[in-house]
Amino acid sequence: MTITCEQFLTALADYLDADSLAAMDPAMAEAVREHSKICAPCLVVLDTTQQTVRMVGDVRNFEMPEGASERLRRALDEGLGEPLVPATLRAGAAPASPRGQRSGRIFGFGFANRLRATAFAFAVTVVILVAGVDHWRARATTTSGWLIDQHCFKTYASHLADHPRDCLLACADRVYGLVDAKGHFTRLDAKGSKQALAAVQASSKPDHIWVTIHAKRSSDNQVLEVQDLALTDPTDAAGSSR
Amino acid sequence: MAEPVAAVDEVGGLVRRACAGDREAFHALVSRFERGLYRAALVITRNPADAEEVVQETFMRAFEHLATFRGDAKFQTWLTQIALNTARMKLRKNHGSLWESLDEPHETEEGFVPRDVAEWRENPEERMGRKEKEQMLHNALNGLPPGYREVVALRDIQMLSTQETAEMLGMSVANVKTRLLRARLQLRERLAAQLGRKVQAGTL
């Protein structure tokens, strides 16, 4: 029986394994042997593939990474509740976990571990939430709104656009603030009030004093810590922020 | 490749003792199978830390469910099934939406028709150090598609039979044979490329 190189290659699926070779058609097995005698490239493929199979088979005999076996036993100790690790190994310092900072123990097994994992997850969530709120507060944002002093806010609350420039300048010794879209008044810090006064003095607008400021909110959310401020045109009657 | 009868009996005895709560027997089973499981898990996950965790979780699950182990099944096959499931879960978890399907590997023709037909003049097994050989094989195995890595891990590392591999992967025996041959031919090409570079580097 003569076979082609393609048939030879297909037949290797059975020829390379002892259990498949045993079940292989003897005529086909013989044809593979005969073909490899007359076809040098196929002989090379057969020989080097057999070497490959042998080399890959050796992989199972490679040692575990250093400390892996001890880490495994420690993890099983913790998970199963009784020591699997010989006392001589347990007495030493714990070897590095496979992920450095990460413990070698298994999460998700045993009530105690589950409880610890849940408590840990809860604590992490709280920290993230607190940090997130602080981060949000600490981050400077750009906000627009009506500029007015604290004293006149109550008087002009329903018609903020009409609050005149002259009144703003007259109230310069008072505290300036910004009224947002919801009608909330938020005080500017001293630096912001100073910048606002300078901007109003430099402007000739009689009223409709609208500002856009870049500021951080104080931790109690009561004061805008102004980084930059400019008089702008109100695009609508409401304040906006981004 | 079947385990010798004496070895199977020995494992059977250890399993029975472990089932009865004998931790030393379980310890002996861990020692016997940890290395093979680690290597198979490393081939599938390609990550040493993940492979360690797969082995830990495999033994933990095995111990918890030892009572459900059917004595007529081979213990190593049972452990391998747990390890395969654990490794697959880990890959899905780690890779999320980028996870590459393990069940449907790239059935490309790459590697099926050998391109490199040069002889390996020097026996790499003799002239390479253990670390060097390990790294070269690790690189070659890591380049295989997931489905090919699985079949190599089960057949060539864990030495399961073609029938056992087919049942574990939910494939036909013929498909396992075809996939394994393609995987081996791809590995051969990758090893040939690395060995070729080494020979060239050595002669310069």
C-alpha cells in the first residue's frame, strides 16, 4: 500500500500514540513506515514530531516553582482546618505567595474564610466610597451662575438678573456667592470674592452679572474655593455646572 | 497511558483512607498528583500564579467532594476534570468579555501542513539545560490556541487516554485525535523555530 505525504500526515494522528497505533489498520501502519523510508521530509516530520511529543511529555516531570508545594499545603491547612504541612515547614516564615501581596489562601472555602472575605469586602467598599466622595469634593469643577452678595440674595432671589452692578460694588465688603440652577447660594472664599470684585469693577455691564468659576468645594460643601473666575454671558436664566 | 495496577490499587487505598478522614492519606494524594496538575493547569492558564490557585482549588474541591468520587473512575481523571473546570472558570473570570472560547478553538490549517522540514541535527534534549528547555516549551505551549492547549494538557501532560479526553472535553474521539495532531505539529513548528534561532546564535 502506497500513500501520499498528505495521507502520511493524517495517519500520524494514530501512528504517534501507542493506544491509537494498537487500533490502527496494520496495512496503514506499514504504509506509514514505508513512506517514511522513501520521503525524507516526511521522515523529518515524523522524527521531530516524536521528539516534540517526548519533550512535551517531560513537562509533567518539571518541578513545581519554589515554595509552591508549601503554599499549597498551607492553603489546604487553612481551608480544611487541620494541618497538612509537616511541623518543620510550618515553623518557618511563610514563603512569598504566588502573587506577591496576595495571600496563598483560598478564598471562598470554609465559613471562617467566607466571613473574613465578606468583612474585608465590606471594609474595602466603605473605604472606596469615602475616598470617592472626598475625591469628588476635592476635585475642582467649573460652575456658572449669578454673582450676588449674601445680603442681597434674599431681596433679589426671584429676579437675580436685575441685581445691579452698582449694588454689587456697594456690597463689596460683604461676602459674594454664586446662585446655581436650583437657586442655592454658595459662598465664595476670600480669594474668590476678591477676584469677583475685580471682575465686576472691570466690567461695564449694568446688571445680569453672570460668572463662570473654576473651584473646589470645601469639605462641608459650604464654600467654593475659587481657582479661576470670569464674568460671562448667561446662556439662560438658570445656572449650570460641569 | 494506563497506570500500573499496583499504583492504581495504592491510589485507591489512599482515597478510601482520605474518605474516612485520614489527612495523611490525603496529603499523600496531594504529593502524588500536585506536580502533574500544576503543569497541566499552567499549560491551560499560561500563568504560574493562576496555575497554583487552580491546583489549590482543585484539591480543596476534591477533598470536599471526596465522598462523591466513584471508585470505578480513575482518581487522576477525576482530579483532572475538577482542575479543567477550575482553570476554565479562572480564564473566564480573568479575561471577561475578551475571553477566547475554549470549546471552539481556531480550527485553522496553520501547523497542519509542516513548513519546517529541516532536521534537528543536535538533540535538544541533550544539549539544553532544564531551565532553558522549560522556558522554550513554555513559550511554544503558550502560543497554542486555548482548545489546543487543553487537549495537550490532558493527553500529553496528564496522560489521559483519547477516550477519557474526548469525554472530558465533550468531543468525539476523532476530533480529539485531529486536534492533538494539529497541536503537536504547531508545537513542532514553534520548537523548530526556536531551535533554529539557537543554532544560528550559537554559530555566530
